[in-house]
Amino acid sequence: MEGHLVDGVVEVGPNGRERYYDSRGYGRPRGAGVELAPVEAAHLLYRGDLGSVDGRGFRAFLGDNPDIVGRFLVYKDLRDRGFYLSPVRDGRVDDLEPDRGDVDLVVHPRGDGPWDGTVEHRIRVVGERATVPMASLGDVVLAIVDEESEITYLETAEPDVSGSSPAVVEELGVARATEGAGSAPTPTPATILDDRVICWEPPADLYERGFYGQRLDRDGDALGLSLLEAAHLVDRGVLEIDGGVAAVREHGRAVEGDRFDRRLAVYRDLRRRGVVPKTGFKFGADFRTYEAVEHVDELGHSELLVRVLPADAALSPRDLSLDVRLAHGVRKRMVFALVGDGDADGGDDITWRSVSRLTP
């Protein structure tokens, strides 16, 4: 059969619906015929199931439509894996999808076709040299086509980052107020030394149950705290440092610039969510996190690697792939915290995105 390119779609006349849509899920019915998206027509030409489009075979048609090459490669790969797919037309797939310009293909669950109204994956096709706005991720699969036409699938989501670690800071405040017959809690003195803070006589629970800091000596009491931990604890009235939290923040900004404020906002948000953040330096991330810390002697493995970015950050597929590969290699999930320009101390200006490898 022969197709004709009309207004951006390939029309195939009588018997096209039965041959392409009803039996194999290509296109969109139009009477007895069918409308094919260019990527569908290219695949049918490639397979030899469509004779030509306006007299052009596969090579000529693809050459005249170079912008669909990446989508064709992904479409072919997923078809070869046994999936039915629906290309997005004008921002939607019939009634399956609302208008969203970040999706190129919809993958239907195995055994289902476009007539079932079901969606397994929403696919965005990108080249390896593209940039990906991080805020645009979530409920979409990135199909990354590299320079050798190999495809890597990355599943993205809006994760529920939460844990059950005890609110040790709040408990310490209550305990101190009780001991002082209702008086305000008395902060513990601490000192800024270079790019860290030392607390010489901390409450035992601060490390043992809250997992704040690291012991300077296995048998001693003194804690070495990061500037992030110290800023949080000073702000909550647990530690006392000359100049207060403003002094810690100023020191943090001197050490790492605006990045310190973003990381502090995320640190506070994670603690509020019952998650214990610790440095992720060894993994090339900002934090590694623990969802359920009861006592440091019973500490399990961390679950997440968190990278903190500005809300408008855009990464290359190469960077995303590196992060995900590393996280997978150490049995963790890669999560990105996107921090806006507003006051994010309460977490209201932070959005979360996760990225992981997917094998369709």
C-alpha cells in the first residue's frame, strides 16, 4: 500500500485501518483508512509493510525527515521488544494524554494496544548531547540515543522522600526543659574550627540516636560536625556558637558560596521528613541518606544518594547516566533536590526528582 503525506501525517486509504491499526496498532483510524505519524510510517517502510510515501521508500523518507531519526530508533527498539506504541500528536495521544510537550511516545502495557486506553511508560527521546531541565522530569522515561545509535532508558519520578528516624533534636529540647523545671533548654557550646564545628561535650543522644557528626575518638565524647549539621543544631537551640546561626551560615558561604544555602535547605528538609542525611562525598553526591536510624550501633546501609541543584538546573544525559550508574553500583537510588530562590528553610521551595535505569 502507498501513503501520502498530508499536514504532517501519512494517510493510507481504504483497508489501511484493518491492515495497520486493527491488526498491529499502527496509526489512528480515519474511516476505513488510517493516519500514521511519520515515525510509524518510517517503521512500516523499514519493515517493507508499506510500499512508499508519495513514491519514496524508507531511505528517502527518512532522509527527508531527519528530525525523526532518534524517535524512529526508539520506536523500532520498543516494537522489537514486543510493545505497542502511540506517537504523540500535537501534544497528546488521542484521549490518553493531556497536552504536555515533553512526551514523544506512549508505550502501552504488554498485551495492550492503543485501543485499550492504557499507559505503561511515557517516553521522551533525547540525544546524548542534549540538555535536560531537571524540573521537567517525573512520570517520564528518558530514551537517550547515543552517537552509535544505542539507547539507554532512564525512568524518572517524583519520589516520596520520607523516613522514620526519631526527632532527636526535639526530644533533647523537651528533656532539657523538663530537667530545668520548665525553663528554656540550655544549648551546648561548640566552636567553629576551619570548615567544621567541634562540640566537646555533646548530649550522648546527638550522635548515638540522631547520627549527628562523627566521634573524634572512639572512646571520647567530642563530636566533629559539618557546618550544615551545626547550622541546623544552632538554629534549633541545641548548640551555642559565637555569633549564632548567622555566623555559621556566613562561614559556610565563605567556604562554598551559594551552594551552602541550597544544601542547608535540603538538609533541613530531609531531617524534617525523618531522614538522616550524611555526606555523600565518597559517592560524588551531596548526601547519602538513612531512612530509619534508631542507634548508630544498629546502622544499616544508606538508601539514597542526593544531589542538590538550583531549581532551573539542566544536566546533560551523560551526567545523568554517570550519576545513575554510580548509584546503581553501590545499591542506592539517585535523587535530585531542586532548590528555588525563595526561603526554603521549611522545604516549601524544594522539589524532588529521582532517576533510575530502566529495562523495558
